[in-house]
Amino acid sequence: MASSFSPSSSSSSSFPDAHRIANFGAGPAQIPTEVIQQAQRDLLNISYSGMSIMEVSHRGKVFEKILKEAEDDLRTILSIPPNYKIYFSQGGGTGQFAAVPLNLLGRHSSSSPPDYLVSGRWSQLAFEESKLYTNPNQASDVGKDGLINIPKKETWKLNPDASYLYYCDNETIHGCEYPEVPVAPPGVPLVADMSSNFLTRVVDVSKFGVIFAGAQKNSGTSGLTIVIIREDLLNLPKPHPVPTILNWKKNVDQNSCLNTPPTMSIYIAGLVFKWILKEGGLKEMEKRTQIKADLIYKEIDQSNGFYIPLVGKESRSRVNVVLKINPESLQDKFVKDAETKGLYGLAGHRSVGGIRISLYNAITIQQTEELVSFMNTFYVAHKDTKC
């Protein structure tokens, strides 16, 4: 019923690579060209149904097969154990900032507050959102002076009876990433926001209680959030009324179709999952991601202070590289000049400025090499202006 993934059949596509720029933006992000070509073919008539993928019913057989294949392929990619449930949600990661406390605070009869590891903007926002429902403990903070570094685990102030331990695996804005999975106290569920590094490295799902990720960076288009939940956490008491749309159990029980799901976004995510499997799975994604990150950081580190990293080496993100240019007056020129070379999306987040280079799965090594070449040329042309 649903179209199989067949990039080889697109040789005559009207969407050639030569006409596409390299999108280093933080999201919505670049999607594999093969996925777009497949979607292009299905846009008018999917699976000989006479309907566009945008028109098919979420209760119909065409979409039911798309949904099942997407879940099955994601389970294969991540080796998700059978005692974990997946649901495809709306509301973005921000919606899960509320869903997490609403669904997990009842784990203890005493409603013991959760622990939050704060490492940047997104974990801070999740921490603040949880205050609507509980009195969370800020177990760590990266601080505000000097290079950003993930605090050493020896400094974390963890509660052995916490409702859960929450962290953001990769901070998209501040460009820091946990080098290893935090270890929660025994019995405390670990909750991870993996929105920006989801599917970029091998992950042992069994270490987590909950994983969620917005799809618009490594899994397709905006409008979809992927939630993976250990089954025993679905039946906890709820100390607060939980809006139906945020109730994990109700959504899982209805197979992501409690209401009309984001069908197009799920379809695209399913194609991305098939592309990842075809390309070699998470081991290959992890290998490519590290190669791309090493290329960029090497250029930064050998620029004699022209490109200034904002994150300590042990905490550097592999997928969101943040930096400033010395002098900062050259940053706008860097972004504009890069665009003339087909290199887009390099301006830093509006809250911090600077330059941000996002190296998600769909960014190729060749595109990264082209960016490094531009960075080197720009450095040579302007290094004498360095303060």
C-alpha cells in the first residue's frame, strides 16, 4: 500500500542536487534529497490511491501502513526493547516540557520533586515549565561565565527519591552535548530531550525512562515530536489533571491517533527512517557526524583566535557548532558571503548571536568540506583585522 523507498528510480527527477543549497540551519533543517524526491512522487498520488499523501485519511489503510512501517523502522534503527512504546505527537518538544511532569510526578506517593540538569536554553525552559506543577530541583548548571561546559557529574546534586531526572542531551542554541548518558539514581527514570541529536549516534534505549525528539532536525519536517516511553511509566497515578492531548497512555492506547495526527510529517519521518537504514543505520550516522564535526572544529582550532569557540572541548556538540568571529563586526559579512557560495543557515540564534553550524544527518561530508574551504578562505582574507 505505502510506497516503498526507491531512490534509484528518481534519476529523471526534476529536483536535481545541483539546484539545492546546503542548509546548515538549526531547524527546520535539510532533508535528504532522496526523501524529497520520493515525497515529490507521492505528493499527487500515493500508492495508486488517487489521493495525495496530504489527503489520505489517518484511519485509512494507506496511512495505517505508513504509521506501522515508521514505528517498525524506528524500532529497528534504535533497537528499541519491546517494553517501550512509541507515539507520534504534536506540540513540539515544548509540549513535552509540560507532559513530562504531568505524566511522571505520581511515581512516588509523596510526589517527590524531579531533578533537572540545566545545560542551556532548552533544559532551562523545561525546568521553568515544570514549576507550574511541582518544585523541581536544579541539580546542575553550566554557569554564565567563560566557556560553556557540561558540569562534571561529581558536582550534580541528585535526589535519590526524585520523580525523574531530566536533561537535554544536546543544547541546540548553546552548542553543548553530553559526552555520555547521565546515570540516574537507582529506580529514578531518566528523561532525555534528544531533539537535536536524535538518530546521530548509537543509543541504549534501555537506559531511559522517556526519550522525546522534535522531528525537524534529523527526522524530517516540523510538526512532529517522537516520544518513546517505558511501558511501566504509562500507568502512574496523576497528581494533576492531565490534558488529554498530553496524556501519554491515552495517546499510546490510540496508536498516535487520539486525534488527527500530523500525517504528512509522519510520512516524511518514515521515509527518513528508511533512508537511515539504507545508508547503514546509526553506526554510519555516528561515523559521518563525527567526521563532519572534526572537520569544522579543526578549522576553528587552527585559526589562531579568528574563529572563537564558545564551548569547552569536552562538551562540544557534534551537531550544533557555535562560535564567534574576531572581530565580531565580520559576522554578518561571513553569513552573507557564505550564502553566495550556496551555504545557508549559518547565523547564530537571535538570543546569543555569533555563528552556528548545524551538522545534522542530511548534511553531507562534501557540503561540510565546502563550508570548511569557505571558512579557510574567509580567514585568510580577513585574519589581519583580528583584534
